[in-house]
Amino acid sequence: VPENDPSVLFTTAGMQQFKPYYTNPESAIKDFGSKNIVTAQKCIRTGDIDEVGDATHLTFFEMLGNFSFGGYGRREAINYAHDFIIKELGLDISYVTFYKGEGVVPKDEESQKIWQELGVHDIREDGADVFWGPTGDSGPCGPTTEIYCKNADGQDVEIWKVVLNEYFWDGSREKLDKGEANLKKVDVLGIDTGMGLERLVATVQKKKNVYETDLFNNKETKDERIVADHVKASLFIISDGVVPSNTSRGYVLRRLIRRAVRFSKTPLKEEVLKVKEVYKGVYNLDDKGEIEKEEQKFKKTL
């Protein structure tokens, strides 16, 4: 649950709590003692809920990221990403993308050149898909450069996104996509990177999808995967203080629990215990009995 962003119900990206620092970089030193930050951020996204159960989509995930508010720039961010994937994780980069330039935003030739210097041969230009943000009703935004690696099936999966927050847009992404944008160039380039933990684990552990990793205890059928994801998301949401209801965050939570009931062949408490076991010692997860109460209420309604 976001602490200081009323424009969204849930935190959907690792950079969300940092939005004010992209327009006021000096305040980062005051609040954090540095212009450079590293995070593991709990996120909830339900926009792709019908895709949950495939190889990569989840409603709850952890977004790993490193951020800079004027501490370093484009070249350093790309080099850090390249070195971590190649040297630390021992993975091969399949290909990378860069922004081809559209409307008032120019082609990101600098990122393209940096990747060429690093010896990456497959460098692809792309459009709106590699322009990030803003989240909510307004905020920083800019071109991105994405890194893809192959999973155990030989499919290319986006592992890491480096966002180059060069602009500020006082409006929603929908308005930006309609060409209603009057983008303002920010004084200091802000770096925002995002790397989904679950996708990364699947790639490192040489699994075909995120549900085969030890984060999910090898869920095989789509129904099992939906239940596992929705119960996990519900546990994390309730642990942040939300309870099922007919409005706002509580309604999203209620829908997740009821959708899990529809796809489950056994009581949800079994999956609740499995999720708690996986995250024991990392997160203090407690559903306070809310999942079982909502499950019984829904079954009675049915």
C-alpha cells in the first residue's frame, strides 16, 4: 500500500515512492543520506490478471531496483545492469531494446551506442513499449532500455528495464499516448531500474516459468498457479492492513480471494500455509483469518 501516492490503490512499480525525488533530487540526500538508492519493492498489478498462470504474469511480485537522483547517469546505469547480469549472475543477454523516438521525444542514440560499446550485437529499436510512465495521474517519465534473456524453453524474457527519467508529464499515461502531452525536460536525469525477482529466479534456476521456481513450489496446472498467485497477493495485501470490502483496495482484495476460491479444489488455508513457509524469516505475513472468512462467505453466496 503506497504511503504517499493517492493517485493509485497499490504500489505498481519500484519507483513509485521516489516520484518526488526526480523533481527535487537534493531532498534525497536529506531523507536517505544519498542520491543513490537500492530497493526490493512489494508490488501489486491486476491489469494483466487474465494472463496470470502463464510463464511470467503475476498480480503480486517483488521488483528489484536501483535508483539515482543525479548521482549517476545513463552510461553507469547500463554498465551496472550489464555487469550484474553477465559477471555476477553468469547469464547471456539475448538482446536489448532502445527507444526509437516518437513525437517530441528524440531517438535514444546514446543508449544504443553504449550497448554497442559493450559488445551486445542484437540491439532493437522500439516505440511506446519502451517509454515508461508516468504512474498514476502525473510524474516523471522517459525512454527505457530493456534487457532480455532466454528461459529454459528458449523464449526471450524481459529481465531488466533501465528507465531514463528525462521528462515530467502532468497527466496520465493514457493522455500521453493520445498525444496530449506537453513534456517538460527535468533539470537532472533520474535513473530508475526494475528487475522482477520472480522472472529473474526462473531464469537463474533454468526454469520454464516463474511457477516452477522455489518461490511457488512447482505449480503445474493453470488453476494451481492462479490460486497460488492470488493467495500470495491477498496475504501481502492483508499484511499491509487492508481487509476485504466492497470499495477501493478492499474490493480488489475481495475479488482476488473469490477468484482463488473459484479455481481451487481444496480449502485456501493449505495454500496460505505454503506461502507463509516460503517467506518465513523474510516477511511477517498474517492474514488474520480474513482469507478463510471471505472464502466461507463466498461459498455460502454460491
